[in-house]
Amino acid sequence: RIVYVNGEYLPEEEATVSIFDRAFLMGDGVYEVTSVLGGKLIDFDGHAKRLARSLSELDMAEPCTMDELLQIHRELVARNEITDGLVYLQVSRGSAGDRDFVFPDPEVVKPTLVLFTQNKPGLDKDPKALKGTKIITVPDIRWHRRDIKTVQLLYPSMAKMMAKKAGCDDAWLVEDGFITEGSSNNAYIVKGNKIITRELSNDILHGITRAAVLRFAAEAQYEVEERNFTPEEATQADEAFTTSASAFVMPVVEIDGVTLGDGTPGSVSLRLREIYLDEMKKAAV
Ligand code: PLP
């Protein structure tokens, strides 16, 4: 696999980053994951804009222009012959050659930019989408700037491990009695014609897939309600699903051991998945 590090395309074995890099020592970095379908990038623009916002919220410099980023994405997809898969991008505050809590001077220390691809043939045909996923709820003990897409993913990893140990696929996080979001996705419930998902704030990541799906849902005449909901309300819903750039719209069929509906993916979830994939493939770059 060819990867990108700070201006260079290299075989992955030859790519290196300093042990003093602040992403490594401090979790001082942000990332984006963009999916590739049919060799093209899905919603690149959305990811580029959110990256710029994450960097700005952390007073980090942009490593290059967004046009250059698009070119790097395309070059990696081409060099690695990716038809379906993902492009992972990470920007960290770089390496000051020592360990220090204080941010280094951005005039002196340049950000580290790393990108790599993950080949995932048939990414949009995951059989899980037809079977549905099982969710457990766990406490949300993350920091309070979840709107910034940082590489601090230890707790989401722990939440996924808790789900796995419970024989489930993923975890939804609960704070003050309400679901915030999934460990690596946004969370939704469906009641009749109504799609309910938590409103945007610093409590959740502003999902790029969320924005597109809510737009398509409104266009398809579903009612969209952006509000808090509890795990109890979720277990009584007709359907539930999650959204993320890598899994698109993923139906949920069980929450905390309670089966939703007849235990198969709901029609609204499946329809939104289909619309999302159709429309986003058409708009892919
Ligand atoms: N929420 C969290 C915590 C995430 O990690 C992610 C994706 O990684 C999402 C939501 C979904 O965001 P997106 O649709 O932009 O992938």
C-alpha cells in the first residue's frame, strides 16, 4: 500500500512520523474518514469543511489547501487502485522534538499530515445492513468537545469492546439519561413517519452523513425531529439506525436486549440507506 506523509507518497513500510509527534504523545490531532465507492469520493466537500472547522477550534494550522487535499485523496485512491474503501486522513500539531503541554509555535512546528487508504470491496453491500445490528447502551464519559473530530478514541474503543463482550455490534452512549450518539456514528429512532435524532451541539459529532440523510429524509416527506431521546424511548421505537461515512445508514434491530419491531431492519431505515447511497454515488467526486 502507498501512503502519504507530509508531501511524500511512500510504501507504508517506509513511512515514518516522529515519536515526539503530539498526536502520539497527547492525542493532539484530528482526523476524517471519507468513503470511496466506484473509485470516487463520497461527500469530500463535507469532510473537508469539517476538517477545517476541527483545526480552527483547536488553533491548528491547515496543512495545505482543501484543493490540494482533494488531489492527495485522488492520488492515493488511484495509486492503490481502490474501487470501494476508505481514505483516512489525520492532521496533528506536529513534533516539537520534545514533550511539552504547551502548544509549539506554529511558525516553527508544522502540522503532520498523514493519509492512507483501506481497501473494502463491496463496502456498500455489507450484509449487516440486511440483518441489522444489536446495540447496548453505556455511559458517555467522553470530554465535552465531541463536535471536534479528535483522535482521542480510547473511550469509543472501550465502548465497542463492552458491546463485543455483550455479544452486540456497537454501543450507544448515554449522558444525563439521554442518548448522545453511537461510539462512532450518529443515532436515530423512527416512530411512524417521524425520524428522531439528537440536536447538534458540542455533545455530539456533527456527522457529515447525518446532514445528508436528514436532507434526504425531509425531501422524501419524512418528519424530522431533532431532540433528545432516552434509551427507554429507543427500545419502544418502531425502528432505529445509525449513520456514518463508513457504514452509511445502518439499521439497528436490538437495543439493550429489546427487539425492535419484528427484529429485521425497518423499511424507513432501508429506504434512507438506498436513497443515501444512490444520491451520494451520483454526486461523488
Ligand atoms: N459520531 C461519532 C462519535 C463518530 O466517530 C462518527 C464518525 O466517525 C460519527 C458520529 C459519524 O460522522 P460521519 O457521518 O461524518 O462519519
